[in-house]
Amino acid sequence: QGDMSGPYSGNGGPGSVLAARMAVEDFGGKVNGKAIEIVINDDQNKPDVGLNAARKWLDSDKVDAIIGGSASSIALGVQTLMKEKQKPYLIAGTVSSDLTGKACSPMAVQFLVDTYALPKAGVQGLINSGAKTFFFVTVDYAFGAALQTEATKFIEAAGGKVVGSVKHPLGATDYSSYLLQAQSSGAKAIVILNAGSDLSNALKQAAEFKIAKGGQAVSVFGMTINSVTAMGQDVAAGLNITVPSYWDKDDESRAWSKRFMDRNNGVVPTYIMMGVYSAMTHYLKAVQAAGTDAGPAVMAKMKSTRISDAFMKNVSIREDGQVMWPLYPVVVKPASESKSKYDYYKLGAAIPPEQIFRPIAEGGCDFVKK
């Protein structure tokens, strides 16, 4: 379930469906003698559409598990529903940290990153690269405010300093005044906290001002690789981001991505699509090992078994449902350094998950052992 045709369809959408199908095919198409069937819903980023589809799947269609990359408002509702029905909810694309925090569920697994891990990993990467002073250009609504609040905590805890910030309205077109304030602040790192067309427009104008070329790092938190294609590599060059996986990370991820691209009009997979593949693969292994598709038994097996596939090696699932895999600091290469199409990223050393994800005791999850 996810956005199949709207503004976030490039992050997951049809590509996530393909990744799920590839996982089923790689598993052999059957589990415990039963054929595996995938059903799809375009939730259009609308809570009523997403929740109504999930209810129908569970009540009428006898669906055993849902893999979701929906808006947080949808995912939180689906998570509550799955908890009531005792069915596994595999989250790959939604980033609200409440899903493993105050709204946690023993029937859910968060396969990717969240609104705690993204700013923490981003700040850590910038601090490690030598940045000590920061300036935020932040979209003026809850999403931007939450990211800025968390990022500020991490910066100050690491001995850094926020020297300034500016808010812009959602859907702004001219970012020159905001970027000039950031540039004149002298901050070593300028962090743009927005998404979608706001992000593309802000970064295009940052490139016009040659901010990165002037020695200030320009960073965003949580961008997927399709956004680099959308804004152009020349615009994205020099950008600092963090990712849990990358199509060109190693031989195994390259081989999988080539198979994926052969079936996806040559378009490279995002880390969300890779997360969907991991989620589906691990779920099917658990159903097979448990000898049943009963939710609690499958979830117990998923949590007691380490994840191993093309993207994750010996990765554990924490009690609150968080998958504990490392993140990588990334700098987007200039096109002159790319050896092939989609050779966008220069990866830094892996950041251990214990340094990225919120400590379990701080999340407020009600079912974890105190």
C-alpha cells in the first residue's frame, strides 16, 4: 500500500510493487505449499482511502500482512488496525518515529529510517566531516519544525552550534532571500528541511548561488535517489545526505539492481524499494520457518531471526520493531566523476545503528521490557 501515482510515487510506488514481486519470485512463488498473491492499493496520500482499503483487505480478502509506504497519517491508522487483527505490518517508506515510539505495535516492523534517525545521521555525518556551525532553511509546518527541533538537539549534543534559521512557506518558488541569509551567516553547513518540489527548487537556487562551491556544505535529510535525477546531478552535486542502502554499494546490490532496472525501464531503485524487498523476503522466510501464516507466530519468528538478503547482512530487529541496520553518509558526485548512469553517490563509512536510532528506553513504546 502506498502512493502509486502522486508526488511520492517515485520514492516507492510502482517500484516498491516490483521489488515485492521480485522477492516473491526469488522465494519461489509459494510458501508452505500455498501460492503467494500480492494485492495493491493506491492510497493517494488520503487517510480514508488507505484505511478503507486496509479494512477491506483484512475483512473480505483475507490478507495476511500489509507492506506499507504511506503518509504517516495513513500508516498510524493501519498500524492500529493491524494490531487489532493480529497481522504483521511491514513499514517501508513511512518515516514517523511514533511508529516505534508512543504509537508502537508488537505486530509492526519498521524496515527503514524515521524522523529521529534521519536528522541524527545527517548531523553526525556533517559533524564528522568537520562542520561545527549550522543554518536551517525550514518549511513552515509540522514536518519541518520536527526535523529542525531534533537536529538542533543532536548538533548541540555534539558540541556544534546553530547560528541561525529561517522559515519559508510551503510551495514557495523564490528561495533567494532565505539562501542569501544562510550564505551570509558563514555557517559551515546549510541544512534544507523540506521535501518534494520545495526541495528541488531550493536546491536549484542553491546551485545558482554556488553555495557548495564556496565551501559551505548544503545538506538535506532523507532524500531518495530519484530526486537527484529529478533535479539534475549538476544541481545535486556536493549535496550531503544519508541513506540506508544504495544500488551500487557492492556486487550483490549491483546484481539485484540490474535485474530490477531491466524490468523498470532502466530506472534505478530507491532505498525504499530495497527496503520493501527485504521486508517481503524476511516475512516469507518467517512464514516458512513458523510453518504457519498466523500473525503472532510469524512476528515472533521475524524478530528472533536475523535479516540477511541482498541489502542487509546479519541485521537484527529490535523489540520495538526497529530494524537495526547502518546508515551511510553520502556526497553526491559531480557528473564529471560518474563512471556510468546513476553513479551518483560517494559513500562514506557506515554509521552503526546504535548511534543512529533512538534508544529504545526513550521511545515511549508501551510493550517493551522496562
